Amino acid sequence: MTDVIHEVKGSVIAATVDFARARFGDEGCNQWLAALPSDSQEIVRTPLASSWYDLTCGLIAPTRVLCDLFMNGRASATREIGRYSADKTLTGIYRVLLKLGSPSFTCKKAPIAMMTLYRPGKATVVALGEGTCTVRVHNLGDTGGFVEERMVGFVARALELAGGKAVDVSWRPSDDEANARDVLMLWS
């Protein structure tokens, strides 16, 4: 049996590099890049936005090093990267759609975004109500929490941009399916 290869789009990696430069300056970003394993350095120095890269080498290892160097080693600190990425990504036409839509509309689009950026990831909306949404995620692999926490930050910021107030986003194991995790989103 072959192992499943988990991949991430280059645009997600590029957002991490942009975050490191914006948050820690050129010197901090260069310190981070120098501390990366060589296989990660090769990817992170010149990611192509539309290309697919190994999730561990391209995102998890670099994020872990960034957290270790500057964020007290906490995976939850990657929420800040997710929020930054949402602010950078959800501009122009996307920002207009968020403002014209609603948090519910944004939740309905979350599975599409996830499957566009992570493979073989699969996501489906399993519950949607007034001020609440649950998205079930399959095939994300073992990320050490780094990808999940980043997604929490991204989704929370996207919901805020869509008009959600008092936004709370969290992960939990799925009650219904083994090897699946649920993203619970609440807002007012």
C-alpha cells in the first residue's frame, strides 16, 4: 500500500514568506529561511503560486521553524499567519464578494477554497444555521496542528470580512466519521 502524498498550493507557501517578511522584517525572514531544512529552503525561496508542493516540506516544516524561532513554538500562533493570509488574499473581487455575501455564504465556499489549496483534502458543509456552520474535513493528514490553526485564523478573518461579529472558529474530531475533523464556526 502506498502512502498518500499531501500537497499544498504554492500561493499558501508564498503567503507564509510574505508574513515572515512583514512581521519579522528582512533580517528575521532571512534568519528563518537559513534555519529551514534544505528541501524546505528550495521550495520556500521560490514557490510558484499555481504549483503543488509537498505539504510537509513546503508548509509544515517551515511553519514549525517560524513558530520555534519567533512564536514560542506554539502551533496556535499560526492563526496569525492565517489572518494575515486572508487579509492579503481576500482583496479586490474577493473582498467585494465577501461584502455582498454573508458569513453563511462564506461558509458555503470554504470547502471549495480548502480543496483548491490542499490535496487530497476534501471538505463538505455538514451543518449550516443562523450564526453557525460546521465543515467536515477529510484527508488532511497529520499536520501537527500547524495547518489546522492556520485555517482557523484564515476562516475567522474571512467571516469577519463577510460581516460576522464575535467570530469563533475551532477544530474537533468528527462525531460521525473516523479520520475526519470538523471545523465549527460561530458568529453573530
